[in-house]
Amino acid sequence: MSEYLLEMKGISKSFPGVKALQDVDYQLKAGEIHALLGENGAGKSTLIKVLGGIYHPEKGSIFIDGKEAAITDVNAARDNGISIIHQELVLVPRMTVAENIFLGREPKGTFGVDKYKMTKDAQKMLDNFNVGIKADMEIADLTIAKQQMVEIVKAISFNCRILVMDEPTSSIADKEVNALFSIMRDLTKRGVGIIYISHKMSEIFEVCDRVTVLRDGMYIDTCNVPETTRDQLVSLMVGRELDQYYVRDYEASDEVVMRCTHISDGKKLHSRVKDVSFELHRGEILGFSGLVGAGRSETMQCIFGLTKGSKGEIELEGRKVEIRSAMDAMRYGIAMVPEDRKLEGLYHTQSVRFNSTIEVLDQFISHLYVNTAREAEITQEYIDKMHTKTPSQEQMVTNLSGGNQQKVMIGRWMATAPKVLILDEPTRGVDVGAKAEIYEIMNELTKQGISIIMISSELPEIINMSDRVYVMYEGRITGCINREDISQESIMHLATLETTGGNDHD
Ligand SMILES: Nc1ncnc2c1ncn2[C@@H]1O[C@H](COP(=O)(O)OP(=O)(O)OP(=O)(O)O)[C@@H](O)[C@H]1O
Ligand SMILES: [Mg+2]
């Protein structure tokens, strides 16, 4: 018997212009949770896709229980006991939760697929997580967090020996994360080896036994988690010391730029936004905190003109404005980086340059010709500012790593120089170095008088970067906290505060 359940040896994989993996080794023991850590674009997902039979490496071999395994395709991976939760969701939107979980292995009855059994079995698995997902719901009707839970339930349902999780918790709530961790621990007791990818350092320390660090497609080191520190891991990842992650270094004015009053989504049933009122000051970073599902994103969608039938008043610089569409919002100088960059924002089969400048394109078009030099200049400015990892401006966005896609998206909206910039989970899936860069850019924008609304589920980010914080609970604002009073306690208190009439559970 080999000491290792899985060994990947000397794996190399290139894409045009990119050496995604160079001679990478990785070893997984049975019963361990082994983190894979690295900056955006370091090669984590690529390594996983090699293991999953999606990419074929130019070089290298894979051993399972000490025997070389030929993982030629996705089925071969599955036959070898490998199950993967990919970073991007791959569920079929117009099918039910149960159908997605059992896709390709539906239980058969006398008359074809036994839907009853399938739904019942799926429901049982879902109930283990206690997240209130119904097996007969369509995927498209679930929030992103819930879709992610379905992915997790599905992957675990394969009775695999090697479970890979590529940023499984990027959009799920703490309660669900805890359920996930306890299920992971159960699995390891049964000898399953888990490969865990996350940019959330606290998770690595909470749940992982060992950690392997990649940088620029190369193997850097493997450490035992109890014997390492956060700072050590960060410097292995970025190859330099990073001492300050969050610094808010600007004082906002008291001048009100935007005033929103009595905003609601106008829905009678399952309303997610109920009578929300708030003020935004010039040059301010206004945090929006709350539990996942509190209605923060939905509130911003109403303001940005994305919700048909939404109600309420919006005043911009003292003038009442009617925003019926995103176009209206943009015309008034409001920009929004949405939560789910996959569905809502990026043009995946277009280049980095196209995606970077699509919102400011009209600035380059004069007398019917596009100023391509200016376009390239803006694109380069944001590639440099954000340290976006791309072989060129022509690269298709779909080929960038997850975190780098996020950077393109944020850069695009920053380039429009809006009055109000709404950022929904701006650093989700972004590595520590890039986080610091995004914070720096946010500081810089506020100095130019731009006001930022930042929705974030990461408390340290809210606490350290916000000038004031509004907290929501079940569609309502439960309070506003001024800078000097912002703390984990004050936020959590408001985030779980019951308000009258807010008994509309999701
Ligand atoms: N299909 C592809 N075509 C071209 N380049 C690709 C492709 N897939 C990945 N790359 C490139 O390979 C490198 C490694 O990407 P990978 O997705 O493995 O990074 P990652 O470590 O998972 O990053 P993140 O934390 O952002 O998810 C990146 O430079 C990326 O742009
Ligand atoms: Mg990745």
C-alpha cells in the first residue's frame, strides 16, 4: 500500500501564452483535508481539472493507491472515485434539484425514471444540510448560495474516495459552512481524502490538515496547518511580505449624494426588500452587512433599475430621479458590479479588452471611428492597477481564472468614473494580494469624490473598510452604525434582530 491515496507527479499544462502548471507535485492521504492555496491564476483549478479528466496534461502522471491511473476523461475520473465541485456552477438551470443531483444515474422504475424515488432520495440528502431546499424546485429559482449547496450535496452523493472542492463556500452562509465542515469531517473518518480550495484563510485553519501552495503554476511548498501561520502562508503565496490588508485612509464628507427612501421590491409574496431607506455621503464607503439572504443585493437591484415594479424614491445630488432600467441608472452616474459575475456581467467569449471598456466605449467613438489606442490604454491601465493575470488584452475572459475575471469586471466599472459605485461582494474569490489592491483602488476612488456602496459578507472587510454600515435583516434595515461603533458585536446584533412584520421566511 502506498502512503498516499492520490499522488500527482510532475504535472505540466500550458494554454496558448500561459504555462498554467509546471512540474507540479501534489499528494493526498486518505482521511485528510488538504488545502490547495495560491493567488488568482496560480493554477489551482487547472490542477483539479487535470485530476478530473477535463484537461490533458502535456507531462506528468497520476497515481491512486500507488498505481498509475489513466484519467482520460470525466468518466474515468469518476470510476477512480474522484468527485469534484467546480468553481463555476455547472447545474442545469431548467431542471429540478433532484434531476440535477441524479443527472445521468436516475433511479429507474417500471416506467422509466422513478421520479418519486429520485425526489425522495434527493430530499433526504438535502435535509442533512438543513438549508430548506426542496428537491422538486427548479435550479433557476434558487439563490446562488443555494445552488452552491446543491452542487455540494451532489458531489458528496457519489460515494467518492477523493472529493475536490474548488471554492465551495464562496457564496454560502456561515450556518451552511458549518454544516459543510461537519460533513467533511465525517467523510474523512470514512477515509475519504478531500482537496480543499479556498481564498478564505480562516477556513484553512479551521478545517484543513495540510496545505500545498502554488505560485505562478509552480509547486512552492507543503506545510502542516497546525505548524504554520497565516503570514507564512501569505508570503509563500505572493512571494513577498504583505502586512496591511485593509486600510481605510480617507475621511468622507457629510454631504448627501444619494438618498433612497421607502425602497421596496413591490412584491406581495416573498418580498425581499421592505421599506428600505438610507443616505449615502460623498466620498464614502458605505457598508451593507447582514446574513446571506437579508435582501442586500435585492435592494441594490431595485435601486439600479433591475427589479420590475419596485417602489420608492431616489434622490441624487438633491434631485429626484426615476430609474426604470440599468440604462437609466448608468445615465445618472450609478454603476454596479453584481454579485454573480458569471450570469450578470461578463461577456465570456469576448476579450479582456472588450470586457474592460464596454461601458466606456462611447468615449472612444468619435466621428464613427473607435479610438483603439485609447481603448487599449484604458484596458492596460486597469490590467496594471489590478495586476490582472492575462497573457494579453485579446485573451477571452472565459479563459481567465475566476479571480481574474472578477478583476476585469471591477476594473470595467471603475473606468466609467461613476458618482455612485455599487460593489456586491467585491472581493469574493479574490486572493489576498488582489484584495489589498481592490481596497487601495476603493480608497483612491473615494478621494476623487466617488461614493461606494459595498455589500459584503466578510465582516473584517466591512469593519475595516466602511465609513458607516447599514445592517439588514429579512428585507429591512435594522440599523446604521457609525465608524467609531463598528464592531463584530454591533453588526451581528443588528443582523439577527427581529423587526415587526418581518416574518416572511425564505
Ligand atoms: N482554458 C484556458 N485557456 C487559456 N488559459 C487558461 C485556461 N484555463 C486557465 N487558464 C490560465 O491558466 C492560469 C491558471 O488558471 P487557474 O484557473 O488554474 O487559476 P486558479 O489558481 O484556479 O485561480 P483563481 O483563484 O482565480 O480561481 C491562469 O493564468 C489562467 O488564465
Ligand atoms: Mg480557480
